[in-house]
Amino acid sequence: MQWVKAGGDAALLEKDLAECGREAWLEAYSRNVFTGPAAPAVIRDAQGRLATINPYGPLSDPFFLESRLAERCMRMRGWRLEPVTPKN
């Protein structure tokens, strides 16, 4: 996959990738720092058995969050991901 944009060149792509990456890292880091890691909750189910619930799912992983934020930033700047066509 590659980022493409009408009128976009390599210099603009490099600039936008750097800015979006920096913004995404700051956002993901601030969310993790200010909310802090949450401990798993211990609850009792309907039968009275103890169970633990992880407060974070796979989509809340800070690295995955950073990637999604960077991708959203790039899309907001007009870039889109397209498959790379192999050269024969």
C-alpha cells in the first residue's frame, strides 16, 4: 500500500507523514499518561463466580491507537492508501 494524493509529491508526503506521526504519538501518549493504565476489574458473575475483566481491548493498545490516529490525519489531509501495482 502507498499513500497517494492528487498534486502530492514525495516532499509533501514526507512532510505530512512526519507531522501526522508526531501528532498521533502526542495524542496516544497523552491519552495513556493522563488516563493511566487501568487494572483489571474483579467481578462476580450471576452464579457468584469471580471473573476478571480487562478494561482495555485490542483497539485501545497505545501503539495501535497511534497508527489509527496517524492514518486518520493523513486521510484528513487528502491522502488515500492504494495498492502498489507491481512493475513487470
